[in-house]
Amino acid sequence: MDRHLSLVQSDFEALEKRVLPRFPFCYLLFKNSKTDSQVFEVKDISHSGMQLSLKNGDFDYKNNDKINGEIHWHGRSIGVSGEIVWIKQNRIGVEFSTKASQREDVDQFLKVDNFASVLKPLHKSEFGLELPAKLKYWLRSDGPAEVFVWRHNDGELSKFQILIMENFIEWEDTKGLKTGRVISKRDIDTPLISEDEYVFKLDPVIDDKKIEHCHELVNNLDENLLPAETLSFIKMKLGQ
């Protein structure tokens, strides 16, 4: 699918764009301590901050306001505080407090093996999703991690993409491995499927730290999520 592989060039850096399917439900939530009834979806999260979305209702925050509350995720919770750094329609960007105790709590909460423990195989029929024609496997945890595995028309694997927070890792047949950082994400709604458009900045050389995080994630997968041969293939292409 050509639109999954658009290349954007500038004089200063190479940006690449991907359109990937979006799961319609989010279980990673932020409960605002200011208003007990106000619960945000956590659309993106990293060690330095998060992006929140409020689907119903209004909020009265503005730039530079402080925000406090709790993130809830599959039985885990963490108290966080931060500052609002941008607002766009029903979304707000929050930069976490730099207090050492909070940084340590966030780092522990966002360990890669925590992501792996709640990955869901969305390609299985029990989820009832209509997948893009060439998407063979799709694993997802809410917010921090997703794995997409695509196939050629003959069924052979053609590429995979792994998202771990703001990090993007991709292998594609005949093009090899590349890493980058997600710099923007935009919702796209079509009659058939909900999608996200990602723009990411390519690393000039493969980032070993991003590959290391991929290894951590993939090593926590089992055959309930992906077939053994697919896991072996991904590990081989990651150089493991």
C-alpha cells in the first residue's frame, strides 16, 4: 500500500510518514484530581510527558497550567503531576514534573516488560476487527507499544513496524532496518477503518538503544501472541 510509505523531504532532515490502523478503545486513562468525574484517555506517553484526550465534555485548562492526577492501566496506577505545554481542540500535552521521585516512578511504570505483559493480539477473530488487506499480525498495548507485521501477496512477510512510546523501528523487505522518533500523530477516520497518520524523523544511523528496547519487547512475546516462526524472523531482522 503506497500510502503507508510516503516520504517527506526537507532541506534539514528526512521525515517519513506512515498510516497505521487505530484500535478504537483505550484502557490507559488519566483521572484528574481537580474533577473526580473527568477522565482522559492517554493517547501517548513517554518518560517526559503524555498526550491526553477528552472525548466528552470540556476542560478549562490553558497553557502553563499545572495538572495533577493518577494514570490507571490494567490494575496499575501512578500519581503524576506536570504542566500543560500545548492545547489543541480536545487534546492537551503535559510535561511531567522533573522531581526525582516522580521520574523514578514513571520509569518503573513504563518498563518494557510491563508493555509486553498486556499486549493483545488484535489480528485474532475474537476482537472482531476489520484489518487492512496485507496486515497479518497486530499486537497492541494501550499507548506505549504496538507491533504491526505485514505480508506480500504470496503470504511471505514483507515488513514490520514496532512502536515503543515515541520510538519507531521498521524492517522492510529489500530496504532493511531503520529507526526513528515519532514527532506527530494525527487521527484519520475513513468509512472502513480508523487510522493514525504518524510522521517520524529518521535516525541518520540505526539507534542501538531503540533496537535494545525492541529486543526487550520481543523477548517477552510468546506463541499466544505471534507464531514461533514469525518471532524468530523478527529477532533475526533485529540482529538478535
